[in-house]
Amino acid sequence: MPSIPVPSVPVRSVRVPPVLTASRSNRRPALDVSRREAGFTLIELLVVLAILGLIVALVTPQVLKYLGRAKTDAARIQIQNLSGALDLFKLDMQRYPT
């Protein structure tokens, strides 16, 4: 297979400007790209907060309903225990306590 000659193109060096440079009046050092990309944007934080708010809005009523039911169940069990204790007292003493 014969080789096809490829024309050579001269390569020029291109100067790339820095990402952020300090202005002349403000002499703070320039931020590098890795530091800038390390944080979260405001939009990302707002989206996460919105998702958390939706989850809390959906879960809270279920949890409150569960807690209310747990209190009524606990009260019902306590009444049953008291009733059993009164019945045992009547078996031993042939009368209810006064």
C-alpha cells in the first residue's frame, strides 16, 4: 500500500488568557479553576432544598398520624391493664377498691 504524503501545517503557539485575573485596583490573587469548581452553585443548593422540602411535606403528616395513633394505643393498653388489675383485686378481696 503506497503512503500518501500529508502536507505539514505550521503550528503556532497560542497564548491562553488566565481564567480570572485580579483587577489593577484589587490586588487579590486570581482564583484557579479547581477551586472555583469545588463548590456548589446557588441553583444546585436551591434544588436540593426544594427536594428536601417536598420530602418533609409528604412525610410529616404520616409521622404525626402514626404518633397520634401510638398515643391512643398506649392509652387503650393502660386501660386494659387497669381493668385486669381491678378484676384480680376483686377475685382476691370479693370487692372492688373504693
